[in-house]
Amino acid sequence: MKKLFAVLLFVAVTLSQANAALDLSVFTIRGFEGKGPLEFNAPEELLLLQDGRIIVADQRNNRLQVLTPDGDFTRAIPQLVASDPIRADGKKQTSAKALLPPRNASESGNICTDPAFLAEVQRYFPRPTGMAFDSKGQLYVSLSESDIIAVLDFNSGKVVSTFGRSGRGQGELFGPMDIDISPDGRIAVAEGRNKRVQILNEAGKCLKELVYQEETKKGAFNAVPPRGVYWLNDGNLVVTYPTFHQVVCWEPKDGKIIWRYGSGKGSEKGMLNSPSYITASLDQNLLISDTLNHRIVEITRDGKFFEHHGRRGSAPGRLLMPRGMALNRDETLIIADQGNNRVHFFQPGQATITLREAKQLALKDDWDAALTRIEKVLYLQPNNEQARDLMVNALYFFGNRAFNERDYYKAEEFYRRVLRYRPDDANIPQKLDAIFWAANQGLIASIVFGIIAVIAGLIIVWIIKVLLTRFIFTQSQE
């Protein structure tokens, strides 16, 4: 799982609104290039914990950094040790090939628990790249140069086991990049150098290989190296292919492709340039790190374009080669801004925060309090579609309430205001007709009764006239 307990994310935020747009109008940055606390050298993956803490794979510093929800440094994994040369100057004291698990280290398939080897991994921790939590809260980290996955007890920061070894066979790894773990424990590993995605069980045994191929100009097919992996709630797997500039959704059981996004290399709508990591957005859309376009691309769950976010640059609020990212419960998008060696926090502006409050009040039918907030949002953002729709609902509420209280003047005022936000609303003419008949029912009744009285009077006159005529005629005959 890319984020611990990620299923709970945004249940209260999205409410009943569909296709909510991210608001990245407020931003802060934490960190800069270096080797000390809150200093980074090519940050890669980024994860959130349930309590909001942030884990950053500080790749070329050969460590993970754990930050507070606000981005303050708390600890490093492995722990910073002044006497440890690799922590002090960032240079590795062993090659990636030296970190080879012993063949007889464990009886559990690909799992290695050899204490000497685990101590070596703990010390050097070379090139952490992808990260994911399993259902037990253990942290899995891909060490791309050693072709292994390290399993850590997150609380202590200790490596408790590893699995995989360098190779091209099933269960072996060559250039593991991103990893993700499904709720049922399947581990998806994107292998850049083996040009495949391997799906492994908890023991590191291969369950499935997914190989994506591109057709060459000569009609041959070449495998494409994957980069990022992300399990969807429905059990499908989304994979990025940076050299092919495409994102692909797989049905992993049968190896079928559900959809593709990316029409080629470029910066136009529908195009990508070296996509890498994936995470969930609002309304369960997907966010893609469009790394060499220096932006975030938002797409729907069925692979349709939704929005672009971010612009290239090194100033605050700009991105340079974004990598891992996560969206927290406050709708703050946290990005590993790799090219700038920092972590970027993009937060919603005042309009979004106020709109969120209005939605919460609307759910409680507290429209009196919600109305002032909706009006504030529309003052800040007159064309905000969610605020306009919410305003229509509020005006209907107040119009109906005034109508029931027989305050027809106010009811008409509220209903007519609906047309400012929804000019073609077909219900408004019916509402205004109802107000007209209800407001004038006394006058209408008086007119009707008057007409009836006149007709009755005329009938009576006619009857009297007839009777008098007959009486006079009878008298004249006598």
C-alpha cells in the first residue's frame, strides 16, 4: 500500500461532489541539497503514514528521512551516525555487487534473514527507490543497485529481512524501482533492467510477470522498462513506462491491458514525458508524476485526461523533475521535487477551505451558516462550479422554506436568484407559477366568487323576469 490506511483518505472531503479539482494555490518548501537532516540528494518515493508523518526515499544519500506532517525532520533510517563515512560524505563504502544475500541464508525461498547480511544492508542501505507498507505495518524498500527488497520494522528502523537477488529468473530482480503491495499481500515490483513487472507473494515467489512491448519501425516488438506501480482498489495494477511515455492499467491475473494513457512524448493534453510515480487524487482520480514535463498530470480511473498541475522552475511553487507524491486528508499534495532536492507542499487556498466548510454545513442542513461561506467562495472565485451548484441548492432550500412559511415575496426572490447561476433551470418557471397562484389565491377567489355572484344574480333576474312575464300574461288572459 502506497499510504498506510489509504482507503480512508478523503471520505469526508469529497462528499457527494464528483470530479473535484485540486487547488495548489498555496505552497511551502522544505529542505535543500545536502547530506544533513532535512537535506536531500535526489529524493525519490514519498509515503504518508496514518498520523500524517512523511517518509522520503533520499536516494543518493542512501537513507530514508522521516518528517512531521509539517515537514520537520524527526529521524533517518538508518540513523545518522557521525562516524559512519557513508552518512557523512554520501560515498558508498561498498559496491552494489557486494550486497549479495548468501545462498543458504534462509529456508524460506527468496527471503534472507542472515544477521551478517542484514547488518550490511542496514549500514549501507544503497539507493532506496520505491517504498510500500504491508498490512502488518512493515516497510518494504527497493534497493535498486543491490537488486533486493529490504523489509524494515518501521518503528525501530531495523532491517528484519530481505528478498530477491540479482538475476533474470522468476523471483530474481534486476534494477527494482517502484514497489506497491495490494491489500491481499501481492507485491508488485517494477524492474527497469529486466523490463518487466513481477508480482510476488510474501515469500518472494513470482506469481505473474507483466511485460509491455512496443512495436519498432521494422515491425519487431521490444519490451519497455517500467518505472512506477500502483494497485487500484479493484485489483487492477497501473504501471508507468517512462521511455514509452505512457501509463498502462493491467488486469494482472490474465495479463490483459484495460486502458492506456499517453499518446506519445510531448507536453500537450494527452501526452507525457517520462512519467514515474502514481498516487490517488480527489474522487479517486490518479495523479501521475510527469517527470520531464515538470508537472503532475491528473487522469480519471478509466484513463481519461482531467487536469495538469504545476509549472517548471526552481522558485517556490515550481517543480523540477517531480517524483514520489502523496495527498493527505487536508488536500495538501506533498511532492518529492527531485530536481530541486526538496519536498514541496501544495495546499488549498482560502476558497477551497471555505468551500469544504460549506459542504460540511450543507450535509448537516445548516444552510444559513453555509450560505455566507458559499458567497465568500463565489466572491473569491466567481466561476467555481462547485460553489455555483451549492449556491443553487441553498437558494432552493431558502425558497422552499419561504414558500412553506407563505412569505411569497422572499420565495420569489430566492427562486429568481437561481437563474443567475443556472439560467436554463427548468424548475424555476414552475416554482414562479406556484408562487403566483399561492400569493393571489385570495384575489382569485374573490374574483371567482364575484363572477359566480354576478352570474347567479343574472340568473335570478332572468328567473324573476320570466315569472313576472308569465304572471302578467296570465292576468291579461283573465
